[in-house]
Amino acid sequence: MPTLRNKVALVTGAARGIGAETSRALARRGVKLVLIDLDAAPLKALAAELGDDALAVAADVCDLPAVQKAVDSGVAKFGGIDFVLANAGIASYGSVMQVDPATFKRVIDINILGVFHTVRAALPSVIERKGYILVVSSLAAFAPAPGLAAYNASKAGVEHFANTLRLEVAHRGVAVGSAHMSWIDTPLVQDAKADLTAFNQLLAVLPGPLGKTTSVDPCVAAFVDGLTGRKRRVYVPRWVELVGWLKAVVTSRVGDRNLLPHVPEILPRMDEEVAKLGRSTSARNVALDDVAVDPK
């Protein structure tokens, strides 16, 4: 099996959740890490934990010059970038009719433009090293859920971005994959469950395993395996692959029948709860948005 030792990985959204745990797993395998996140305190704590082979740079992935500066710092410290894990992402709450437009835009900016900025900044070094890029999409690229339009759209968008990028860089020796996970027990999902009874109700009515939440550990293992094997697709859990193959059915009139009876109850409740919260995303994201506006 190919070794990861002494390779260099760039990880965005590295301060918490999947990004942080995958970084720890990669460090245990001898990977040097360039860690990017807007949440500076836990990011720096993670880098301190991982030691000299980890470089933390607090940056907003929506800011291309800031991401470029972080990448350049990583290249200067470690000599180049072999792997990119474009993991940074957020979600918004509420119907298309009621969601805060600025929050909707912020989701698109982070989840799509943030991936583009990450890849754009790192690509010259990745090409030089004939490396690998893993773009974090979602099950949401295959199976949309009401009240999460920005997240659904962004994850479908980055999947197709990865598909396009793969065609552009294959002849340069670079491989590109996309990762598709169901609900993972990360701060994104935890915050939604804590904020909204309607979100929990939505999970309860999703058919089969679609509403189940998976722990972070299997996701980390799949990501590390994907990076090691330069995989075209990473699925967590494995049944997500079947949903991908059945996407045309899931998004057909037949597929819609599973959710349509529940939407008239769940969506107004979600909008009411979002209005009471006074925000269309988690409190954590609101605080980080303030940092992005005023990094001081």
C-alpha cells in the first residue's frame, strides 16, 4: 500500500470535526500538515498538539489572497503540497422563501468559492508533485432535503467542480476525488440538531438510512483511505454509493413521494424556529462571520 509518510497535506476547515480528526489521523501516519480555518483558537491548539510538522494559518477560504498566502507559507515550510483536502463548509437553515439571503450567499461562498480558492492556490504545487485533491461534497449532492437549499446546491456544485477539475489535470498526473457523506456527527450536524426540532423531525422521516447519523471515525478512516488510494469517489457510509447511482430516481417524482407529505408540517416549523433564533445558521457560524468581516 502507498505510504503517506513525509507527504504534505493541505486541509481546510481543519479546526474542528472531520477536518481536525482527519488531520490527527494523517499526522499519525507521518504526514506534514498545512491547516487552514477561520476559527483561530482551536486551529492553533491543534497545530500545537501535532507539533512541528503542522502549520496553522487562520484564513477565510472566501479570501483568495489569504488562502494563497497560507499555501505559500506551507510550501515555504515543507517544500510543496502533495494532497489537498478541501473540507471547509457550512450550512444554512430555512426555506428559500424565508432564509436570510446574506447567510445563503455565505454558504455558497464558503462551500463553492472556498473550494475553488483552495484548489487554485495549491494547484501549481500539486501539479509539480503529481498529487491528489479530495473535494468534500455530500450525500446532499444526490438527495436534496427541504430547508437546506444552499447546502444542497453547494454540494452538488462542488461535486461537478471536482468532475471538471479531474478532466483538466489528469494529463498532468494529478488525481481528483469527491467525498460524499451522509449526516456525520460533527459540529455542523450537532448545531442543527440543537437549534431546530424541525431538523430532528426531518431526519426522522427520511426513508431508510438517509436520516441516520454516523460517527466521525468511519469518515476519517474513509478519507485517509481515499487520500492514500487517490480515489475517484469516497462514500461514508458505503450505502451512499447506491444513492449516487440512483440519483435520477431519488430526484424523480417517485423519489419526491417520500418527503412531500411531510414538508407542509416540517418546513413552516423550521421557518418559525429560525425566526425565533434570529439567525439562519448556527451561532458558531455567526461568530465566525463576524471574524471574517473584521479579522482584528
